Amino acid sequence: MFGIVRPCTHRLGESLKAQWMAHLCGLCLALRGDHGQFARVVTNYDGLLVSVLTQAQESGGEGRTRTAGPCPLRGMRTASVAQGEGARLAAAVSLVLASAKVRDHVTDGDGLLARRPVALAARRVAVSWGRAGARTGLDVGFDTAVLVDAVERQAGIEALAGAGTPILTVTEPTETATAAAFAHTAVLAGRPGNAVPLAEAGRLFGRLAHLLDAVEDQAADAASGAWNPLTATGTSLAEARRLADDALHGIRLALREVAWGHDASPDRRNADGKLAHLLLVHELRRSVDRAFGVSSCGHTAPDTGSAPGAAFGPPQHGGSHTPQAPGNPYGGNPYSGRPHGGNPFGGEPPRPGRRGFWSGCAVALGLCCTCRVCCADEYEGPWSRQRREGWCSDCDCDCCDCCEACECCECCSCCDCGL
């Protein structure tokens, strides 16, 4: 999975979580249905936005979902999943962009791709995905050549970019590709009047995707000597944040002009457009904050003295949820009078030994099938047997109210959705 819009399922609520999972599973199954099991690896969070936008604009509710069979990633449960041309368009876009990404890694010789046999195999996979995406795109009336052209132009632009080159020159191919994909959702939904505002929202989303990827990779790129658009053009993080905030504002304004579902007026959002609004307005802002390592808006980033990104991820203490009681330097049970609480002999409590390879694999499969890795507060490592925190256990759900989280972003004055 990859993408910049990664909502916490705790924050979505049951209804929107079910809708979001329906689109995610629908994209995955559309890839499998048209292109085989292996194609499912290109399932990504940003790709499902295309499916969400298509369904949110459709007037009828018939035939938009179906019941899918049990899946290990759903804990072997059945589920209602999205289907139709929106899911297939999302699959086509995901395949073509994944193909381009693999080719880019092959060209750069990243990791194992520096080895010739692996590079040859990866190149064949990339070609296969590109052709598959083009076929599915034509089936739904979308010419993926605009995506391929954007990828090819990107390489040339990066080769010529240097200090003083506007960063928006570098992001333009990505903007063009995402604008075309977003606009085509209006065609699929039979809402041609939505094409222009959705193209604008897609253009700005592409800009954000490129900027956030550059921000998150800048340190690693500097260490490895890889090309990074911010470093190459001399763009500061402050300027990147300004452009990101402008893009967020533009997306919000563009979505106001979109007519959702049965609504004839763009001033109202029906239930179908609620998920699209949440992902592209609220969750996208959180993605920007996450990339820049703050939990509030970029106008007044607090000086916490911590490293970028410290506001997110696992707690910076030892990983235990047990608070340290006042006056108890050892943590654990404050009434035991001994370090580590329940160990009457002092010292580290005994820990069970590591599992073997095959038994660890069996436990890992069970953890994935029951979703404990992402949903549980804690789970036991399949091989190490050490306690680990679930992926969503340290989410920022306590600051769901945008007005409380950010007083300077005009969330309340511009958005009456209550999300």
C-alpha cells in the first residue's frame, strides 16, 4: 500500500469506514479480475480516490456495490465492495503509474534492481502493467497516453532542472496526469459539468503528491545522493509548505463547485460526496501536516525542539502505554516497591524465547487475518515475541475537530460538514 491520503479508521466512523473499505477492496478486486492476482500489489490509497469520486457523482445507487467473498486481509469476512467503471478506472491509473515507478527504480538501480537479472524481470513486469493499464483505460474511455506522456516528460524536466528552476515546473507533469484522471470521473458518472472543477482539484492534488513525496524523501535522498526536486531547485521547506497550503485551499474551493449524487446544487453535499470531501479536504490536510512533521497548520508551526516528524509515529518512550507514576523511577506498578512491578526478585522479568521461522510465519498470518497488526492496541511480535503497538494505536484521533486543531486555517468558516 502507498499513497499520501491514509485516513485513520478510528476517525472515519463506522459508516465512512465501511465506504472507504468498499472502495479499497473494490480497487483490489478490479485489479485481480482484469489482470490476475499479482496485479493486486499495486493497490494504493490514492488510487481509490478515483473510485470514490466516480461513485460520489453518480445519481443511482443500483449496482454500485456487490458482496465479495472472504479475504485474509478482512479477517476472512465477506464485505460489500465497490464495483463498476470507477473501480476499473482506478485500476488502470494505478497500473500505469506503478509501471512508471518500477521503470524509474530500474533506471536508478535502486537496491536489488541494481542486479541485472532482477532489473530485467522488473522491467518485464513494468511493461506488462503498462499495457494492462492501457487496455483497461480504453475499456472505460480513458486514454492512458496522457499518463505515459507525463512520466516521460518528467524525466526530461528533472534532467534540466537546477537551482532557480521554479518547483512548479517540476511538478507540472504529475499535475497534468492527476487532473486528467480526476476529470474523467465526471465523464464516467455522466456529470460533464463537474469536469472542470475536478480537473482543477486533480491538478492541485498532483502538486501536493509531488511536493509531499519530495519533503518526506529529502533527507534520505541527500544521504544516498539521489535527485530530489526541493534540493535540486533550491526550494525551502517554508516555500514548499506555502505551496502545499495554497493547494489545499484550491482543492477545497474546487470541490465546492462539484455536484454530488442527486444534488443539483454545488452548494450542498449529499451522503455520497461526504467521503470524497473528508478525504480530499480533512485527511489531505493531515497528510500535509504529517509530511512536515507538525500537528497543526503550517502558518504557525510550533517550535517543540523535536526533530521533524516527531509529532507522529510511535511514542518516543519505551513503547509501553503504562504511565510512570510520580515518584516511581522504575515505572510499572507504583505500589510494588520494586522495579518492573510484578517481578518479586528484581531485574528484568523472564521473557519467552523467540519463535522458530515457521511457527513465526503461522503467527504472522494469524495477526494479518485478524487485523491485530493495525487495529489492536498491542500485539506480540510473531518471531521476537516482544510487545508491539498496533499501527493505529497512536493516531491523532483526539484532535478530530479541525477548529480545535488549527485556528488559523478557517476550517469552520469554510466547511460546515461537521467532520
